[in-house]
Amino acid sequence: MSHLTSPLAVPFPDMPAISGAVPRIARAGYKAWGRCDLTYVELAEGTAVAGVFTRNICCSSEVEIGRENVARGSARALVVNAGNSNAFTGYRGREAVEQIMQQVAEHLDCLPGDVFVSSTGVIGVPLPKDKAREGLDRVFGAQPCSWEDAANTIGTTDTFAKGAMASAIVDGKRIEIAGIVKGSGMIAPDMSTMLGYVFTDADVAPAFLQQCLSAANAEAFNCITVDSDTSTSDTVLAFATAQAGNKQLASFDDPGADAFAAALRDVCRQLAHLVVRDGEGATKFISVSVSGAISDESARKVGLAVANSPLVKTAIAGEDANWGRVVMAVGKAGEPADRDRLSIGFGGIWAAREGQPLPDYDEEPVAKHLKRSEVSIEIDLGLGQGSSTVWTCDLTHGYISINADYRS
């Protein structure tokens, strides 16, 4: 992780232990850095799993195999390698993943398909099998660690550890949810463009867990962007260890299902926001709220067009209330919009209404709002009832510096 912590960083929460999910870390040496880079989470027998993955066509073997295995619905372990994405590495990359799965399966006496592997880092370099094997041998004997240690270990260009938690009452039992995530650059929807892992002690049927995770993903990770680039390795996995003692949740008809789904959404939204807060070079957390669209999905696409606009993002970085750039971004989104119905505002202060600059518009309070670390942009299309909020960060010289020097 970088030593220059994001100015938008938040402290890591005091996260609960999750019964049936035991994290450990070790150093495999995937890069020449003096820190742990291998995370291993052992999961109780009977753990259910759900997942959402990148739609990037050039995805890694970890993603391909993960998609295949998540359909089975069961998990016994998670392995995350940092420093090497193992993407665009052909058969050698797949062999490395299969070796890891087999080694863990032999250690736990489980099926290789119950072992989920993620890798993150530089693209195009096969994961070294010898380092993977030796790293696993070390991590099997390591002492259990905290979720904060695990969150630090899965990071690459991240500047702070990211975690979130929530709880709910299900069937009279208190269930806990804890999540960690890594992500800083190469962040855009389709899917979450980062690695995220959520653990709960609730008993949840795999199909229902998948339903809840997919819905949470749509409202959280698919509504963030840092730079419009979708990674080759993006994965979010949810594991339910069934240790809380609740009656299994199989549908929204079950008592407590709504509460569980809401808590999962809360954790995913928190994690998504943390990724944006650690956007490479970010100095401002930006909310783009779109209303009056023909549908919620149309509103999301308009919001993302604004959030991905380099001109909008650099204007916010420069604290320039240039609302004309927002008009431009709305117009290029490819979604229904009417120039003469469009309204634009910053921080709840309208600059233009229904296609016209407001005659009494005072830029001073808007300029004051843009000096804050958290900035909001409001867009009303005036066409319908669709709405959505997406989150992004500003675009600064820091982003260029980080990515120009990434491989060196």
C-alpha cells in the first residue's frame, strides 16, 4: 500500500469476528515489497457462497473458474494474492489457480471447487507457482489475524484498509456481516471493478444469497467509478457460514430476510464508497444525483456519463463551478434528455433550471460548497420518475503520477 494516505480516508471500523470464517495472512513474495501479500480465509463446512464478477472479456482465470464454482453454492476457503493479477497469462495462469485450489483442498480435505481464488496486481505476468505453493504452506501455519490485517494484505495501490460491518435480527438471532474490499484505480461498473469479500454468520441458502448480493451490487459497486476502466479481475464474493443458528433464509417470505438483505446492501454501499474515497489521487468525494429520468437505469447511465467526464472531474478538482461541463456530459450520455427541461445544481443550489441559467444565480455559495471534501451534483432531466445516485472522485495530477509510475 502507498504511504501517502488519501485525504478522504476513514478509520477502519472495529469489526466483529465472524464465526466460521477465520482469516490468516502471509508473505508469498509476489512483488519486491516487504509486507504480507497472501490472504487466506478458512470457512466452516456448510458455508454458502454467492458472487458477482467483471464483464471484462479479457478476464483472469481466477474469474473464469470462480464463475464456474460459485454456481455450486458451497465454499470452504478463500485465497487472495496481491501484486500479480495473473490475467492475460493463458494456460500457465490457469494451472497456477488450479494448483492453489488443489493444495488448499488437500489441506482442508474438501473439493477443489470449494476453494475460491482471486489475484490482483500487474497484468500479463503468470502467477509464480513456487511462490504460491510456499506462501500457502506458510499461511496454513499462521495465527488468525484481524479483518484489518486481511484488508491491508489484499491491497495494491490502496492507501488505507477498507472495511464495513452491519448486523440484523433474523429469526430472533443477531447475525453479523463483515466486509473488506480493495480498489483504488481501474474502477468502473460492469462489475465492481475491485476485489470485495463479505462474510456473515447467517444461514442463507446459496440461491437467496446470490439474489441479495446481485441486488446489493446493482445499487453499490455498479454505481461507482474512478476512471471508467473496468478491471480484468473484479470479483465480489459473499460467504454465509450458517453459524448464527437462525432458520435458513431461502426467500423474502422468511422472517428476517428483509433485514438481512438491507444489512448486506448497507455493507456493500459502505465498501463501494470507501473505494471511491481511495480513488487514485482523489481529493474530493463526489455524489451525482440524477432525477426526472425515463427510468432508474437511464438515470444511472446519465450519472455515470457525468461522473466519468474528465472535464467535470477536473473542474471539481479545481473547485470551478463550471456547470456547462455537466450539461455537456448529460448530452453525450446517449440517454433521453431535453435541453429545455434540464436543471443543474451543486450542493442543493440550482445554477440552471429548465434549460436556462437562473437570473439570480449566485456562484459564491456554490464555490464555497466546492471547497469541501464532499461535493454533490444534482441533475433533474424533467422527463419522468427515474432516479439514481452514482459516486466518483475528482481527477488530479496525483492520478497521473500514480499510474505513470505503476509498474516501476
